[in-house]
Amino acid sequence: MSARRDEIASAIRDHQVVIVSGETGSGKTTQLPKICMQLGRGVAGMIGTPSRAGLAARSVADRIADELGQTVGRERGQVVGYQVRFTDEVGPTTPRQAPRRTASC
């Protein structure tokens, strides 16, 4: 992901749909939301990443929050949250989440 970061950012900026394929552990789940946020995506909506299980959604949110120097939560000023079934850790200033079965950027 890091080697092609600029190319991926350009594709996201220039196209409505972008398909990114890579090896397991290449950073697709954690780095793509950060690239989208740097491009200004998520300001008026949410950036979602798909997760197959609730634990994965929380882990992804924790990892992204840690990389941004944030915490996951509903408090004002937090930008990372997650939503899985009946657990909602998305606050009023959370433009990004790691929801289950939803992918948009």
C-alpha cells in the first residue's frame, strides 16, 4: 500500500469506484480509510470498511485511531468509531467508522 499510496490516492480522487487488491496484511483495511480522509472524504459522511465479525470491526477502529493519535469513541472531537449490530461507538464528530458489511469511501 505505501509504495503505491500516491497512485491509489489519485485513483480515489479521480474515480467514483476504485477496486484495490492486495496481499493479506498489505494495509488495505487500515490505510485506505486514512488515504480517503486525507483527500477530504468523510467530512460530510462516513468512510466505512468491511469487517466479517464484530471483533474485527473494533480492532480495525482501534488500529486506525491509534495511528491517528485518537481514541475510539463518541466524545466530541473523536474521528474514529465503529458500529456493529447493537454496539454503536460513533459520535457527533465521527466521520469514519468500521461497520459490518458496509464499504464506501
